Amino acid sequence: MDKLIFTMLNSMKSVQTKQMVNAHEIANVVTPGFKRAFREEVNSRDIHLEGAFHSRAVTVSSHRNIVDMTPGSLMVTGNPMDVYVEGMGALAVVTTEGDELYTRRGDIRVGVNKELVNGRGQVLMDAQGGPIVVPPGSQLEINTSGQVSFIPMGGGARQAIGNLKIVNTTGVILHKNEDGLLESDEPKLPVDARIKLTTKAIEGSSVNAIDSMVRMIELSRQYEMSVEIVKQAREVDNAAASIMRMS
């Protein structure tokens, strides 16, 4: 009986973890460029005691933080500073520590330090390294190759001030950090000129609200079923104890 109860308690713990992850995904259903990164793997482990006549197989579940880079929907905004990274590409971000991380979020603007940042204030990296600093001017634009240009104050010809570092994540394992940035197993990914941008558009979240709501209902039912089995196990245990007292 104890084995049944512990099995159900383990199942309930797994369902709670899934519910927490699913709730986090639902909360980011409108976050630009949001990527799902939770993956559960279930394996079977054989347990054999020396001298015993039988072995036992138990289910072991493990959780892995691997980013699903499936592209989200393209949302046209008309803003010349917004970009949608095509295919399996990503934009490089430089952290305050100087590390290189990645993002699919393309709602770009000028930060307080005159650097190009995304909607979360994360500094975007130039293809040559370091941030892209915007000089005083107007009419910033980003083309499909990631080149950033502007018209100087007082007018004149458009001038290039940098190129967004665009990388290809095909075949690369990415992990998501707490700040939403993506970290590669490889030190630094190279620039890939084949990856293009769609301008005046951003990528929506890869979370499907309907699928997430259905999953939430399924997980709630799984949890309720586990609780009910634990209750029934307790009733069976009480009945067995009562029979033992009568004998």
C-alpha cells in the first residue's frame, strides 16, 4: 500500500511542476518572441536486488531546460524599428558582464544610454561586438540584413551606424535564463548572413493559448485523480487494519 501512495505522491509532484510551467507559459502568451523551454523526459529504470528472484521497473521523469525555437506568428506593426527574425535565427544581446546571449524579441528602440535595446531593455549587439550606439539624429531604420541607419540632425544622406548581429541556431541547443535570454552550449555563435529580417513586424509568442488552457484542464484532472487514488488507498488500509483488530 505504501508503494501505491508514494507512486501517486510522485505523480502529484510531477503534475504540480507541469502546472507551474503551463501557468508561466499562459502568462507570456502575448510576450513578443517568447519561447517555450520546458521539456519532460520519462524513462524506465530497472531495479534488481542481488539474490532476489525478480526485478522491478520504475518510471523516472526528468526535466530539461531546452528551448523550442519553433517560430511564432508574424505580427505586422508598421514601426520601422521592429524586426521579425526569419527561420531559426536570433539576435545577439550583450549583457552588463559583456557576455553574449540571444533573443528572438525584435521590438527595438533607443535605450536611456543611446544604445539599441529590445522591449525588455536588453542591449542588442553589433556584428563587430559591443552595443550599437545611436548618435543624435532622426528617422532610424533597420533593413532586412540588420543594417541600422539614420539621417543626421540637419538633414543629409542616410548613414549606417552598425549591423545587428544575427546568428543561426539550427542544430544548436539553447537554454533559457531567468531573464528570458537564450544561452548556447557553444561560446559564441557566428554571424550568418543568410538569416534575414522582416521589417516593420515582430514575432508573437510561440505559446498557443487554446492548447495551454486545454493542458491546464488535463493537468487538473490528473491531479484530482491522484488525490482520489490516495484517498481510496487510505480507506483500503483502514479496512485492512480493522480486519486485523477483529482477528
